[in-house]
Amino acid sequence: MISRPLGRALLGLALAVLAAWGTAAGVRYGLIQRDDLGAICEAPGSGAPGWCAVRLMFIHGFVYEVYAWASLAFAALAFWRRSPAAAYAGVAFGTWGMVLYSFTWSAVGFLAGALAFARLQDERHQHREA
């Protein structure tokens, strides 16, 4: 049986993954992959709308694997500072990266964030028992 604090922690982790997946899927399918939006942003001779810069920012994010590096950095920070918030961020950015085309290193960051989170939960459990 899962203890109440562990259940809350796992629920929080699942909600972070679902929120990251939902927003990243929205960006991927609603902004990046739409051919009509790409045609509007790349049309010669016309001033591109302001949201084209946001679209381009997300595209550069996966081209340069920003989401993967962010997930790895937050996971490392979670281990170093023993920070559950950094572990959540590592998992969330890893999810973002996996949805937005940089799967390999984002998956490593996701798993490292999840391991950091598990380690922190184990330390808290041991501290409560002592």
C-alpha cells in the first residue's frame, strides 16, 4: 500500500508530466506543425505577424535541444540542491523535449529528474522514521 505522502508526491509528479505534455502537444500540433501557419510566417514581401517570432522561438528550442539541456540541468540541480521543485522541472522539461522532437537527451533528463525526485522522497521517508 502506498503511504499518503508518497501518493501525494506521485500525484504531483503525474500532474507535472500531464501539464507539460498537454502544453507541449498544444505547441507542437497547434503552432509548429501547421502548414498554414508556416506559410503565413514565411510568405515573402508581407510583414509576418508577431506570433511568428514565438513560433520560431519554439522551433529553435528543439533545433538547439534547449528543452533537453534544461531537463538535464534541472535534474542535476535537483541532485545538488536536493530540490523537489528542480526535480519537477527536470521531469517537465524532459516531457516537453520528448514531445517537441528532441527525444534522446530529453528522456535522459526526464529519467534523471524522476530519479532525483525518488531519491528525495526516500530521504524524507527515512528522516520521518528516524
